[in-house]
Amino acid sequence: MDIQEVIRQQVTTHPVVVYMKGTPQFPQCGFSANAVRILNASGVKDIFSVNILQDDEIRKGIIEFANWPTVPQVWINGEFIGGSDIMTELYQSGELKTLLKDIV
């Protein structure tokens, strides 16, 4: 299975997916930590995370898959939401709550 198919399966079979540096318990960059903090504050209990630092193929593949050059990348219900800054904006505006209404 090629990496694009692996990523497609990850984002479509889990309600909330975060491609990040580190893990939700031990994020290894401030932007990844911020994205996880926002999801936790929004009531998300089950975050499927992928540590891009452990898999170079995933790291390169997710950038191509999303056509987005940075991580973290947050996916909700198979839809690419964005990174840390976009998550902050969605959280502050209340839009994130709407995106998560069927999950939390």
C-alpha cells in the first residue's frame, strides 16, 4: 500500500487525526502542543495522532496529501482543517465546536 493510501485511510477512519511532531502526551513543538491543547479544551477524548518525526515517508507524504507545507495538520471527519493558527481561530470563533458537534 502506498503512503498516500495509508494517509487516506488514517484520515477517513478516525474522526480526529493530528499529524504532529511528537505525541499528544509529549508534543515536540509548540504548534503541535497548541493544536492538541485546543482539541482537548474542545472536549475531544480520542485523538488519533501520527508522529511525523518517526516516519519520514509519512512526513513527506502528508505535506503532499494535504498540499499544506507545515505540521501540525488537523483532520476532522476526513476533512483537512489546518494547522495551529487556524485551529486557534476556529476555537476562538466557536466554529470548531460546530465541526466537532458529532464527535464530542
